[in-house]
Amino acid sequence: MNEPKNMRAKDLRSTFCRVCEPSCALIAEVSDGQIVSLKPDRDHPVTKGFACHKGLATLDLHNDPDRLNYPQKKVGDDFERVSWDEASRDIAAKLSAIKAKYGKDAVGSYSGNPLAFNALAGPAIGSFLIKNEIRRTFSSGTQDCTNKFAGSEAMFGSSTIHPVPDIGHTDFLLIFGSNPRVSHMSFISIADPIKALREAKNRGAKIRFVDPRINESVKGIGEIVQVNPDTDVYLMAAMLQHLDQTGQFDESVIGEHGERIEELRAFVAQYTPDRVAAAVGVEGDAIRTLADEFASAERAAVYMSTGVNMGRQGTLAYWLLFMLSFVTGNLDKVGGNIYSLGFYPAAKAGRVRAEDPFFDSPFGEIRKIRGSLPGNLMTDMIMAEDNPIRALVVISGNPLLSMGSGSRLREAFSRLELVVVIDIYPSATAEYADYVLPATDMFEREDLNMCGLGMQAQPFVQYTDLIVPPQAERKPEWWILAKLEQAQGFDSILDAAELPNQMGRIDHMLRQSNTSISEIRAMPSQTNVLPAPDAGRFYSDWIQTESGRVNCCPPLFAEALLRCEAIFAELQAEDPGQLKMISRRTNYMINSWMNNLPALKRPSQQTNPLYMHPEDARARNLGDGSAVRIWNTFGDIASTVSLDETLKPGTVAMTHGWGNDKTRMQVAKKYAGVNANDLLPSGPGSYEKLSNQAFMTGIPVSVEVCA
């Protein structure tokens, strides 16, 4: 007798989200090879049943009928299905012909944000780039976080040292440019950050948010210090100046663990609270009070995210942020900022030599940061008269919507002789492709939560097998790149009669924590909980500078420090009525992800308005819903006004990732919105030289009613 369907044992499988750093644990219910439901894993020892609606919406993404299923080749203005053999053979031939005609520098690559959450993609991309001798490499990192890599290299000797705030024990937490309720924080992996912040507040911790907007996280959690956009670096410098002047530096910690402290003191001496007050938009007394509160707290921690990263001086801000922690004795202290080891000593893996990283180019002195050139130079390198990029391989990225000056970039893409896009969707960038290759999503491949390594509030390592087989002809990125290598005649892992263990490298890394994938798979939720971060080992075990000391004012910063004063002079001379545009995060998209999901296109999320303070709107005879033109020297777009009293007057905001007017994604096209990044600069001078970080916030704009 057959058992009633509702009485059968459910096929429940442990997995985790790969949208952002927390890697929240999920339970997928599978029936007949299909995922029928996705829920938070309430038994998970770390995330404990937390998962945001974006993570749960990944099931809609998985089932999206607009997903790519087959390799496609552009024929005329349309795409035709081709086999994997034909696609790889054609791409190999075209790459060979381009390199033979123009040289190996004619081929470039771009890697997108989703690859940070894909444990097997990185080595495969590295193999493909090395075998093809591709040196012109770009990534989405230069749009949101490379300032942190550059800053940690200079201060701590490693790009992978990012001490996290010990929220569970701190008495004072200072948060710059972050909205945890919406974005769940980055460069710290913590499940349910709002819960952690609320618990800290309830036990008496003071929490201060520094932001041009009273963001969603402030209410019920902390207090706001509203600053003018892209001026955080001067607020930090003024706090340090006041602490130094009033004798609140911890001289014993500095003497034992710091170097070049006098150079730091000389730099911050220029920026007294009263001098920076007008530019920052915060009174001098308020700056002094904030500094005193931070220094007098028994345990204080700092944190900063993309709202500051994306400014003109993100590296200097990250440096001064950690100087606040270091000179007050809060670095490597319980309740301060602590290095989180995780399952592998990433601090040592990211070690760099203390040498000048810059080299000459037709665009001036440039550098690579973790393998990436300035993304804001990609357009110029494609459109260059001498030795331009002729072919581009785009892997899990959407540069046409995520990078600045989209109109110039679209023109550049139209000049390329070959564009290959590997993605899960027919993105806006894919419309310019000659070949589009369908990748698997997070539920169609095995994985391990690598992204949070070295940044977890509570370290854990979780494994997931593929939950369901890939649909149609989708393949994981490592397979696609290996297929191209094979077609090119290179040695490929696909040559072997039996595929090697793709997790072998990670298993080797796991030995550092005396565990293995096979052991983890047998654990509840396929998760191994590791020791919590501990204070007291940073200076002895983790810092990677040659001296073993914190570099309090790296010589590499000399040019940037002069530029800092030049930018300050510009701010002082600026028209008081100048509007500055910031990027506004949303709960219903993440960058250009998820813009094709009907469930997230709620009535208030179907357009991309210009958010504006009522005072600024009235001064321009604008009201809620007014059609407006927004322009500057970089671009010109049209949108509508949405009045927003949470903004500091003089600040306007838009969400990036919109602009899907040319795509085969039906929902995204229906609610295309406008690409705010068309107002961003590109080319030489449009990024921070120290880190290649694009200038994407605090952008001067003008606004007027549409004629």
C-alpha cells in the first residue's frame, strides 16, 4: 500500500545563502529533483534561524523562467542556441585570432561580486587568466571595497587583516556609512546584526551612526551623527586631533606596538574640530564630545562600510578609523576590534611586501589591488588609440549597470571584437555579448562559506552539496572555464578520465583547523563551529608588517595626504547650495541582483526615484512626484522626486543597479528604472589612486524640473 504523500518523510537538505557575508543557514525541501521550499535553519548553531527575505528570495531566483539555460551565440541582433562544444570552440578560435593579431594584452577580464560567494570559482579564474596571459583584469571590488584591502596592507602588512568590532562586549560602537538593517554589514560576517546591536544597546552600550541620512538602522538602536557626504575622513581626523591635544592617546600601547606615530600626529594636527565643522556639517563641540565619548568608554569599537568606502578617500578613512581604535588601546582588546581567525590563517596568506606597488601606464601611475586594475579605467583601455582591449571575458558581473559613466562604457563595449559573458541571467551586459554561457546558481553547485574567512563574529565553516542537479545545460563557472581551456589546447581538468576532487584545495586548508569536508558533512547542519575570536594575539601572531608594529602613517600615503588637504580646500570653496548624491541601499535589490523577481517589485519598489529633502525640493519648486532632470559634467538622467526628511539637507540619494531598459529579463525590463551610475565619473582622476576605488558617493549634481 502506498503511503499518503503528506505522510512521507520530507527530503530536507542543509545549505546556506550566498548573497552576503553572514552566509545564513537554510533548509531546502526537495521533491522530484525540485526545490519546493526554502526556510531558515532554526537548528543551526550560529545563524539560529535567521535569514532575511533576500536570502529566501533566492528560491525565486533559482526558479526564474528568464534564467539562462543554454549557451548562446549572437547572430545579428538576436541570440541563437549553440552547443557547449561549438561555443567553446568558437570562443577559443576568436581569442587565438585576436591575440595573434594584436598581442596578448588585447584580452581583458571582469569578475563580479557573486564570485566572492563561490568557493570553487576563484582558482578556476586564476587558471584561465594565467594560461591566457591576461593581465588587464578588472573586478567589482573597485566599486565597493578595495580601499579596505589597500588600507590593511599599508597598516597591518596584509590585505586580509580586517579586525571586526566585538559587538557582544563593547560599550561604545561607532559605525560609519553602514545600514545593517538593509545591507547586513560587510567585512564582518554576523547573523542578524540588528539583533546583536539591539542586545548591545539593551546592556548599556552606546551606538553612534555616522551617515548623511537617518538610515533604517538608527531607530531603536542608536543615535545619528549626520555628516555631509564624503567628509568622514575629516571627522575622523578631527577626533584624533582632539584626542591627541587632550592627552587621550594610550602612549603605552603606541610605544609598544606602533611606528610613525609622529607623522600621524602631524597630519591630524591640521584638522581641528572647529576647522572641519563647516565642511563636515557637524559643530566642533559635537565632534569633541563624540571623540571624548569614544575614548572614555571602557571598551570601544569601530566599523565602516560602503557609504565611506565609495568616496574619494576611502583608504585614508579606513586608516584613520583603525587609528581611532589603535591609539585609544581598543585594537586587539575585548569589546574593541579583534582579528577573527576562522578555519585558515588568512592574515598570513594576504601578506604583501612593503614596496611601491605603482607602475607607469598611458593613464599615469596605476597599481593593481588584489589583482584588479582600476575599474574606472576599463572604458579608457577599451577605447584607447594605442593597444586597446579588443576582447573581454565577463564572469558573473554586470559592469554596464554597476560601473560609472554607463554611456561611455556602452560605447566602449560596442567597439569590442569579442565579448564573452558567463552568468545566470541575460543581464544588461550580456546584451553586448557575442557569446553568453549559462552558469549554475548557488543551489546547483557544491560550496563552502569562504567569504567570511577572517571576518566572522563567530567563526564556523559550513559545507553544502548541490541541492538539485543543474537545470538544462547550466554549468558551474569552474567547468565553463575549464571547457574553454580545453578548447584552446591548454591542459584542462576536463582532460582526465575522472574529474579531480574540486574541494581538494579547500580540504587542505581545513587541515589548519583539524577538520575536513567529510567530517563537516557528518555534523548537524553540515557545520563545524570554531573557537570564538580572542584578543591578545594580534601583535604576536597576526600582524604582518616587517617590523611587527602598526604603521600609523604609511609613507605610501604621502601623495594622498596632500590631496586630502586639496580636497578640503575644494569643500571650503564650494557653493553652499551644491547638492551631493549618495547611494541608497534597498531591501529589495542587492546591487544589480534580484531586479527580475516579481515578489520584490512591490508598489514602492517599481521605480528608482531621486530622494530629496523637502527643503531642497522647495528651493527648486519641486514636490513629491515631480519629474526632474538630474545632471552634472558626467551625465544627464531623468527621474521623479521622492521627498525624504531622513536626508541631511544638501544631500540627495538614488539606488544603483537600475537601468534595465535593454535586457531580456522581463520583470527587470518592465520596471527598468534609470541608471544613477550614468552620473558617476570614469577615467583618470575618477578613483582613489591608493586603492583603485571608484568615486561613487558625494557626487555633485544639479536638479531641475523637467521642461
